[in-house]
Amino acid sequence: MSLNKKSVDDFNAKGRRVLVRCDFNVPLKNGEITDETRIVAALPTINKLIADGAKVILCSHLGKVKNGPNEGESLAPVAKRLSEKLGKEVTFVADYSVTGDAATKAVAYMKEGDVVLLQNTRFRGEEETKPQKAGEAFAKELADLADDYVCDAFGSAHRAHASVAVVTKFITEKGGTNAVGYLMQKEIDFLGNAVENPVRPFVAILGGAKVADKLNVIDNLLEKADTLIIGGGMAFTFLKAQGKEIGKSLVDNEKIDYCKEMMAKAEKLGKKLLLPVDTGIAAGFPDPIDGPIDVTYVDSNAIPADMEGLDIGPKTQELFADAVKSAKTVVWNGPMGVFENPTLAKGTIAVAKALAETDATTIIGGGDSAAACNQLGFADKMSHISTGGGASLEFLEGKELPGVYAADDK
Ligand code: 3PG
Ligand code: MG
């Protein structure tokens, strides 16, 4: 996969209408943005284009838009927050047709350095159409508004949608440039290149609830990494595959054979595969999730039949931290236990702390592990925290992401 893409530094945007696809799919509660990470992450590219004297036309999806356009999934709150962050007015085109007359007029009025935000791209159902025939018409409408295109929507880069991947064809047809933004570039550098071509030793840490969600990630990282560490709920399926009693712990019985295969593969490739040697157990899952819970620690082969494993134990914390200490590159995706509960967050905190203390390049896949780093206060200690959940997982699977692929090669 070619990851050597044209960036915003590789073309002259002065006076050009530049369509920028961002991932402004931020969480909202009662119309208020509860986490602005993705907006903040998009600012460097937007500011660079403003400084260059481009006419900056932003677009993004928000939410799933299952039942057609609606105010609850309008990008209006994003326009407001973005204006505050940029310190300049962002003209929001609230029109549900996204690319209609209102958008065309707003763009026609733009001066150099102006910023326009279009409405939620998923308000046009064609955004997600597969195959992309219908999507092509919408993609062309988007391209008609602009001269060049910049994709900075890493969180959406695994979606072959009109505004993410199809639009580039029409920009190319009119002789424009398709580049990646700074956020995309950073994600490519860390998640793409670091995994494809890591400084070794390369340690990968995987956690989270289900083996089924990470089948291809495990498979790919076993090949790329020197050491693969598995913790969290998914470790119990591996432990069961080793013939251990795991009590009432989370298990995916259909994936036992897969786990056996992966352990055999590790052995054949001479890779270290580390599993929890001890486990924090309780009578059941905490309810509420952050409520008080009585936890004891036992060796991983001594989990009583009526107990449930909910975190890694202290010996495992040390084992995993040791592996991280000697690493030069570490990738981490998925918590080690029920980190939302203070008593069961110890394993996840220990891993976050080990990453914070190592000199290695530390890369956090998005989703829960990013949330854990933020929530536990380790975010600024990591080399890179991905803004993508699904997209970062597909990168770790070694897949070609449509949104990356679509940009022009250098
Ligand atoms: C995300 O938050 O996962 C991205 O913005 C992509 O959104 P989607 O999963 O709804 O396609
Ligand atoms: Mg998603």
C-alpha cells in the first residue's frame, strides 16, 4: 500500500476553492458537543489553508442519519464551536441538500481565507450508496463547488463514501489536486508507517471485550510485531483455548480454534504472545458499571467456576510493563479490564503508565483505548492518539483505507 501521499504542503492553495473533508462526527448531548477532540484535531489543516489564502469549504458527516435529515444531526453546533476555535466566522450552509443553491451561493461569495461549512453529508443518502453509482452524482456536485480536495477525515477513511473517496475522481478530471491534511498525514505516519515499518522491538498490546472484533488485527500484528500482548475480556478465550478454567468470564466459544491457530502461528514465527498470568475476579460484572465491587486476584489458571475475570492482575501488569520497557515502538488498542470502574481500571492504568514512561514511540488506536488514556490523564504522554476507531483498526489489519488510497500519490 502506497502511503506516500500529496499533502497540503504540496500544492499552492492561494485563491483556490478547496473542499476539505473532515470527521466532525463528534458526540452530542442535548445539542452540546461533549468531546471536541476531532474539531481541535482538524484545526492545523484549516488554519494552514486560511493562511495560504484558500477559500476553505468544509464538509463532514455527523451521526448515522438513519431516518433522513433532521436538526438533531445538523452540523450547526460544529459550525459554532469551529468559529470559536478559529477565531473567525464560519459560514454555515444549513440547507439539507448540502450542495444545492445555498451552498453554491455561499461559495460564490467567498473571499480568500474565508471558511464555509456545508451541512451533514449523510443528509444526502447518496453519500453512502454502494455501489457508488448514485454516490458519483453527489460526489460530482461536491467537486463542482471546488478546485482542489483535501481529505483530513481519518476517522472516516475506512468508508468508501462519496465525500471521502469518490469525489477525488471529479477533482482529478478538472485538473485539481487531491491531498491529505495534516491530521491524516499524522495518522498515516504513526499508524500506517509505524506498523508497516516499525523501529524494533515492536510491541503490540490488544485488549477489549471481543476476539471477534479483532481477528484480522491479531493476525496482522502477529506478523508485524515482535511481541503481541493480549489482555482485556478477549484474553479469556485464549486462556480457555489453553485448557484453563475461566469461570464466568467473557468467552467467545466459536473463536477457540482461532485462538489455538494464533498461538500456533506465534510459535511458528518465533513471536512472543503474552497472556495474563493473573486476573482480578469478582462475583459478577459491576452494576452500575462504576459502582463498588469486591475484587480479588488469582492466577489465571485458578479462576473459580463461579467467578468472573474483569481485569488483569498485578503480576500481569508487571509482565506487560516489562515488555513495554524494552520496546522502541508500542501500539495499543483496547483496555485491559473494565476501566470505567475505578477498582477494575488498575490494569489499564498500569499499561497506560508503562507507555507514558517508555522512550518508545507510543501509538494509541482510537475508540476505547483513546478514551481510557484521556479519562485516566495520560493523553499528553503518548506520541500519538488516533482520532479514528474503526479506521485505526482497519489500518492495524493492514488494510488499504479508501480515504487514504483516494489521495494523489506524491
Ligand atoms: C466514527 O466515529 O466511527 C467515524 O466518524 C465514522 O462514522 P461511522 O462509523 O458512522 O461510519
Ligand atoms: Mg464508527
